[in-house]
Amino acid sequence: MLKRILMVLLVLSFIGVGLGVSLAADGKGNSRKGKYLYRKNCRTCHVENGKAKELSPVSKTQAQWKTTFADPKKLPCAGEWAKLSDKDLTDIYAYLWGHAKDSPSPAKCK
Ligand code: HEC
């Protein structure tokens, strides 16, 4: 019985750590740099009348950006993402997430 309680506590503490890490990631990147990187690497296609549909931070909610960045391999442009470093993607995420539709400072990329 004691063993089982200990197992449950162990599992709960893992979940706690995981949650802390993923929440910290939201504010970790450099949003200013992310904006620059987004324009340089993503806007090339994601503009009006571009190769892909127009995308701005306000195109999605924070939760939607989070889901997108949790599994970008599903996207048709996953190959473009793969060219960027994790650090650059973290910065782009900080920009998109930080100015999402439901964020305190929604922004459109012009
Ligand atoms: C070579 C052109 C190209 C580049 C560069 C590119 N994409 Fe895409 N992307 C596409 C195409 C094509 C699609 C699928 C069609 C669409 O959604 O317009 C797509 C789809 C997406 C989607 C899914 C659409 C949605 O509404 O959820 C997201 C998000 C996305 N791209 C983000 C990015 C980000 C972030 C970058 C920069 C790291 C990037 N893309 C770079 C071509 C590109």
C-alpha cells in the first residue's frame, strides 16, 4: 500500500515539473528577435497573395500557437521549420504567442 502511495506521489511530482517547464517556455524566447526571424523566414510565404495563407500573431489564440509549436512536424512547411535552430523557433514562438489574438498586446505582422 505504501509503495502505491509513493508511486502516485512520484508521478504527480513529474507532472508538476513538466508543467512548470512548459509554462516557463512561454516567456523564454526573445519576442523582438522572433519578429525579425518570423519576417525573414516565415513571412516570405505567409503573406497576402503569397505561397501560403497570410499569418500574423493575431491569426491564432495563445493556446492555438502553443499547439502548433508543440508539433510542427505535421505542417506542410515542416521542412522550413527544420532549417531553423530551436533557439530561433523559441524566439518566433515568443513573438507569435506574445501577440496572439487573446494576448494583452495583439499584433498584426506588416
Ligand atoms: C516555402 C514557403 C513556406 C515557408 C517559408 C513557411 N511556410 Fe508555413 N506553410 C506553407 C504552406 C504552403 C502551408 C499550407 C497552406 C497554408 O496553410 O496556407 C503552410 C502552413 C503553415 C501553418 C498552418 C496554417 C494554419 O492556419 O495553422 C502554420 C502555422 C505555418 N505554416 C507557420 C509557419 C511558420 C511559423 C514559418 C516560419 C518558421 C513558416 N510557416 C514558413 C509554406 C511555408
